[in-house]
Amino acid sequence: MKSHVRIQLAGSGVLPETTRAKELAELVGHLEDTVLEMLQARREQADDPVLVSLVQIEAGSNRLTLAVSRAALAALSTVTQAVGTSAFDSLPPTVHAHLYAISGQAIRNRWAVQFLGAPDIGFAPGEISDDRPVPPPPTPATAEGSTSVYGRCLRVGGVHPRAEVRLLSGDLLYVDVDEALAKQLARSLYEEVRLDGHARWDSSNWTLLAFRVDRVAPVVTSDPEAAFTLLARSAGRRWSGVNAHDYLRRVRYGERK
């Protein structure tokens, strides 16, 4: 069951007939990306393919009603709480960046983007406008380079294809992909995959900030016992007398000789 939250676009002459559909789509898109980034920062999985959707624009006003999933509501509530108290430093930098983009859009269109509080569902009020702008997010020292990441493909698709991958660390990675890569990932749904591409990290803690997928490859698994046997052969006498099967059993199950 989805919850409904409301956002008012206030300002002189701001009406549905004077607002471009493209601008509304951009706003809703930023809100959805904000939710996705918050879920990723919390290592939480999206609970619905459509986290945020525009379901109503009230007649005679620019009051928008959005349908949000349970996970999206929790993430968005944290965001609006920060907006209402100007506690932007409490948010992940990627979330802060999307709010900064919304602030730029509001100033450009002379909007006051008002999140209308709903205490019964824990949705905090807040406003982004020329009078209450979002400051620029801090710019972390970053490092970039080509790399490969490994994880389990949980979801892929959409009008603008996006994939959700659970990394080996347990973190969730959301990446935009083209249709060709989306088709490849669809064939590996719920399987381990390797994503080759270009990454950008926060060099202070090596958090992955952005990743561009250039290539998708399935993860080829092999028999670990065979791998240990090959290792023993390669190592010569160093593994002499060690049975790979017995060694693995002791490691996995704590069995003694």
C-alpha cells in the first residue's frame, strides 16, 4: 500500500497551465533520484519498481500529489526533515546534490517548492525557494579510474533503463545503462555479474560516488576443491600432504582432523 504526499509549487502566477510538463517531470525525477541515493546510503533495497509517481495535480493550483512506496516514504521523510531544519550536512553528499539541483530549478522558475507536512505518516514539512535555498554540497577530494565491480543483479528495466546491483560489500549500487546492457543484465537477473567501467570515489573513505557501466560480464564460478588442487600443484611441496577436500571442510564447518 503506497502513501500519498503533497508538494505545493507556490509563487506568483504558478499554475498548471503556465508550468511546462518537462519542468514537472524534472522535479519528480530529482525527487526519485534523491530517494534512490538515500536508500543506497542506507544499504536498503528498493521495495517497488516505481518508488515515486505523480498521481494528481489539483485543479486550479500546482499542488502535486505523489504516491510513494514505504521505503521511499521513510527516505523522503528524512530528506524533508533535513530541508525543514536546514541540516543538509546530515545528508549523504549525493542526496544533497539532488536537493541542490531542485533548488536551482526552483530559483530558475521562481518557485517555492513546499513539502506539505503529514504528521500521520511522519512526513515533515519543508521549503526550497529563493528565500530558503539549498547550499552547494561539499566537494570531496575524489579519485577516478577504470575498475570492475562484482555483485548480484536484483532489478533492471524502466523507460530509461536502470539497474540495481547488490555489491559484495552489501551496498546497493544503482546505475543507468543503455538498452543493450539492460538486455544483458536481464539475462543475469538474480545472478552474480561483473560490471566493467569507470568509477569515481571519495578518496577520504573510498566510498563509490559514481559508476559508469561500459561492459557486463557473467561471473564464471569454478569448483573450489579443484582450485585448491591446482593451487597445491602450482605450489609444489608447500601443500604436500594437505587434502583440499578435508581442508575446505574444516574451514567451512569447523571440523577437526
